Amino acid sequence: MNIKPRVSLLIPCYNAARHLPGLARQVAAQTPAFAEVICYDDKSQDDTARMARELGFNVIAGRENRGAAYARNRLLEAASAPWIHFHDADDGLDPRFLKRMSSHLGEERTAVMCAVRKRWSDGHEPDLVYRHPMIDSQTDWVEFFIRHFVHLNAFIFPASAIRDAGGFAEDLRIAEDREFLVRAAVKGLRFSYLDEALVEWVVHSDSTLSRAETATRWRFDGIFLRRCYDILDVEHRRILGEHALHRGWWLFWTGVMAGARENVAVANLCGVRHEHNAKFVGRIISRVLGTLPYFVLKKSWANLAARLPGRRTCANPEGAGAADRLKL
């Protein structure tokens, strides 16, 4: 007899009453069914708890608003199945999710991850599907989660491994999911990948990330990066530094100075002050004056070069424009 693994569906909720009926229909369509469905109401201002109970979900009612990390930890404590799936209340769940993902469950130290469809609720942007075809049995998962954001909707985790990893950092209101995935990988959790978009990540203008002030957002991002630094070995600190430098340059180019400064500070902490292929002048400038002054000169030079006859305007640092061809 083929016994399907038991999976708990864990839903952190805040002001989610209008989203829960749609998610409930998608949950009911799953075959096999989830072993249990538990919602944590993070002191919502609407009827989230009442709606969840009417839909037949188990509900944990928070006494004060503590954020997603706190909610997920309470859900993790309450879960009784050996496998868990966290899912945001406003995001989509393909009817085939549990059937397709369950067939890949088995190893106690291996989570399963699928592709994710990103959708904007206002419909102003086309959908994006985040796939990771480069994943194989040799994937360095610590490096992968340093370089890539994967929404938690995409995973089914072994509950014991998540508890062993320490759960989520409750003092982080932003980037707590990224910090958790890096830390879990450092502690030995492995992943298998199913290249099917079985979940949606719906972006709203009033989401926690969208509502956060720029300074707050990048302060938490800086905390996430520094916590990664604290637990990484020398090789992965170098990878973290290269990633932070790349992000810092992109943020500097787009004028997000708070984010650029945070990322450059972490890159420098990791011993990375310039790109590995920077030319001699760029290396000297970054070492003597610092990385941000190097970025100032690099951007000025790229903009000047873009105005020269025969040059195309450089739109961003990731394209094949002057900023990439003309490295200081």
C-alpha cells in the first residue's frame, strides 16, 4: 500500500479574512489532503480568526502583533505532522501541489522546493516564473540561498530539521525567511527541486515589504547579511561579499543609497572591495578611497562613455551597456 507522507499546512495571517476563502478552495482541491490546516492570527484588525474557524481551519490567536517569524514559530510548535508547508494566506496554491510534491518526500534531512509564479495583484506587470534549472545533486545550498531568494511558499520542510535549525529569527520583521534558509543550509538541510510552478507569490501594494520605509527595509537587510557573515566559513563569506558588492552596485546605480551602503559595508566586512575583474585603476581607487567613491567614479565614467558617439545609453549595471564594458 502506498502511504502518502503527512503534511501540515501552516498559514501565518494578518488581516487576511478576504483571502482565506479562496485559499480554502485551493486547499480542498488537494489530493491527498493536508493532514491538518493551522492558522496563526497575528492580532488582525479584521475578521481573520472568525473566517478561518468558519472555513474549518484550526486557529491560534495571537495576543499582539509580532510579525511573520513569530507566527511561523508558533505554527511550527503546534504542527503534528512530520512534514510542514508554510503558505501565505493571500497566495495561490495549485491543486496538484501536494500530489506532485509528496512524491519527492522521503529523506528526513531533505526539503522539497518547486518553482514559483510571481504575480502582481494590480495586474500592471506580467507574471514571472522563478525557476532554478541549474540545481543538481552537487548544488552548494549555502551559496544558493546567499545568491537567490526563494519564497517560503515553494517548500515542504521536514519538521524535525526545521526545529533543529532553530526556527525563524523573531526579531526580524523583514528578510527573516532568507536568514532562515541560509541558516538551515549551514546546519545541513538539503533540498530537492521540482521544476513546476505549483505556488503563487502575489505582490500587493500594501504588503509588509511595500509598506516598510526604505531605511527600515535596508536596516533589516543589513542585519540579515551580517547574521549570515557570523555563521559562514571563509569560502562562503567570500561568496557573501561578492553578492553584497553586486547588490550594492545595482542599488547605487538606481539611487537607493541606504541599501547600497548596507551592502557595501558587508562586502567590505567579507574582504571584498571591488569586482574580481576590476581593472588596475579601479582596484587602487577602491582600496585607497573606498568602495562607494569607486562606485561614484565608475558610474560617472559609464554615463560619460554612454554619451560618446557610437555608444548606446547604459540603462542599468546588469545589461551589456557601458557600465559593464568600461570597468574602472
